[in-house]
Amino acid sequence: MTKPLSGKTIILGISGGIAAYKAATLCSRLAGLGASVRVIMTEGATKFITPLTLQTISRHPVATDVFDERDASIVQHIDWADAADLVVVAPATANILSKMANGLADDMLSTTLLAVTAPVLVAPAMNVHMWEHPAVIDNVNKLASRGVTFVEPGTGQLACGYVGKGRLAEPDEIAEAVAAMLAGPKPLAGRRVLITAGGTLERIDPVRYITNDSSGKMGFAFAEAARDWGADVTLVYGKTDGVPPEGIQAVRVESAEQMKDAVMSRAAEADIVIKSAAVADYRPLHQEEHKMKKKSDTLTLELVRNPDILQTIGEWREKQAGKRVPVVIGFAAETMELERNALDKLARKKCDYIVANNVTQAGAGFGTDTNIVSIYGTGGFAEHLPRMPKKAVAQRVLELAAAKIGTERA
Ligand code: PMT
């Protein structure tokens, strides 16, 4: 089952108050909800709870010093800030609130907070008189006016002996606030999305094969985007360099024929089928049982056509008159005449949209984190997207697919 924070990276900033010990429970809750949690502690926080505790719970190194750059290929506070889907500061002392409000950057947490563009959630904890001090009130108001969200402190017995407002909200309440902030729209809730990714691998003998350069990144981006939008995702994937996203059903295959079986046995259940895999058009006629020996100076491999999975779905769909059928999205990997070839595939393979990429373009196609695509649809639809992260490409294509379900298949 998909966990609510699967695929999300959360920075947990801990500042130096007695409530820092509760941050361990919060870290555990966030990780339990599926988040990848990166912890940053101020020096003060380390007086109350050890980085080792948080490292053990988060399963990631804890950052405490902005100058402790262990990986020369990155600047850690920028890298973490860029990766964050959300930052939660809990507990937030009066001191870190003041730094945030005034743009100070004198340690790892305050510096990272300045570099972050993701939403920020703050759970303050301090003595009741500090919480009511005009300076703190000004800082809170200033931060709220900039879009920072607060989980207000609770009222009760405080560690300093006072009774009043200032106690850190319970970790469960903070975790719920995090989940609510990251919930986002769910345009594919209740929908089943079937995606193919990676390259197929066609064996010649037990140690040799024919394949292609697909890394699986495009298909994985679709799987993540559809999952984030609430879909029940099945990913049929071949050879890839990566690990499929969490929170989906992943089905590993090797050859085009295996991919065809895995896809066709699930197509009728799907609302959307996305064929982003790079499928080999041919496979060796014979697969040798044992490793082939060198015999002559030249070797001719006889190949036979593989089934065209996309076309098979298109033809199957045509025969389902009156029945519920999925929206079908194909891809076209081209090196020339992008539009002509894409339109030919759109018609021949009978899909609703073809996402065409010129795989010779820098920043597009195989192995990259970005893609540059033109989307062609039935009825003359054409949209040309600039270079975008593969996930953003996937979101745009899913938007079109979701709209198609809405108008034609609801
Ligand atoms: O995985 P990445 O490294 O992120 O790279 C992404 C990508 C370049 C693989 C992706 O953007 C892409 O273009 N995927 C389609 C690759 C491909 O096989 O293109 P094609 O033009 O040869 O095939 C057209 C369509 O028919 C594709 O949807 C393909 O999945 C499908 N097909 C092709 C042959 C076949 N035997 N069966 C098929 O279903």
C-alpha cells in the first residue's frame, strides 16, 4: 500500500530546546509514513539529543556543521535544500525563529533554510513569556506573512516549571500537518495506471544479449507522478540502472515477449497505459543454451520480429466496442523527422497520444534527467514542451490522459 509520504524528502531541522528529544519520535513518524528524512541539528540541539540517535532513526547522516563538506561533488546545504519537498523545524526556539525572520545564515540549519524553496513548517517550543514576547510575536507574524506554516505550541506544564503556552505540539500532530501539506491534488485517485519502463533485453546466449540505452528514468518518472496523484500504479520494467519508486506495484521482465504478456494481462484493468519502454524490434531467432564458442571470423545472427506491444494494445482496444478501455499513450524515439514519424506511429499504433522525443538532442531521450518532447494526439492535437525534468513531462502527459478519461470514459 502507498504510504502518504512515499517518495518525499523532508528536512527535519532541530534547534536547541528541551523538546529536542521529541524530534526523535517525529523523525520516526515521518520515516514510518514513507518519507526520506534528512536531519539538521543546531549545536544547541546536540546538547539535548545526540546526532547518532537521529542518524539511526532516519538512516541518513545528520548534518550539524555547514563547513563539514564530506562530498566534494556537492555543496551539502544547497543539495539538501534542492532535494527537499518540505522542511519542518521542530522544535523551533525563539532564536531560530529570529534567524529565519531576519535572514541570518550562521549555521547549517539557518543557512539551509535560506536556500530552501520548498514549503516550511515550524513547530515552536519555548517558555510562555518568551512565546508572548513582542519580538517573537513579530518574528512569527513576519514568517507567517511569507508563507511559513505553524503548528502552534500546546498549553500545559512547561519544562521550565511554568504552566502556559509554549509546549511543543505532539509529534503525531506535527507529522499529520506535514502529510496534509504534502497531500496535494489527487487527480488520478481511484484510477489504475499501467506503465512500461526501461529497455527490453533479448538473449543471444546465457551471457550475451541485445538491448538499448534506456535507463528507465522516463518510465519511473511516470510511475512517481501517477502515484503522487493518487493512482494505483503498475510498472512493468525491463533493464534499467535504477530502482523503481516506492509505493507502486513493480513487475520485472526481460524480453519484449515477457513485457507483452505482462502488459496484455493487465491492460483491460487499466484506465491509462503508458508505453515509455524502449522495446527491441527484433530478437535472435535462436537462443543458445550454452555460451557460444568462437568458430569463424564472422558471425551472422538471424533475428526475428518482436511483437509490437503498443500496436497490439491499439488493435485490441479497437475490438472492445462498448467496453471500458484504457487511454493509451505511446512514445516515439526518433533521430530525424520527429513529427512525420510520430504522426505515423500515432495512426499505425492506434493510440490517443504519442510523446515524441528526438533522442539525439542534448537533454532529451536516453539516460538524462530531463526530456524535450512534442505530444501529438488524435484530432490534430500538438504541443511542444521545452526541456523539462522527466517528472514534469510525465505530469503534463498524465494531465492530458486524465482529461481524456474525464471526457470520454467516465
Ligand atoms: O529510459 P530513459 O533513459 O529515461 O529514456 C527514455 C526513452 C528515450 C526510452 C523514452 O523517452 C522513449 O522514447 N521511449 C520509447 C522508446 C521506443 O521504443 O521508441 P520507438 O519509437 O521505437 O517505439 C514507439 C512506441 O512503440 C513506444 O511506445 C514503444 O514502447 C512501443 N513499442 C516499440 C516496439 C515494440 N516492439 N513494441 C512496442 O510497444
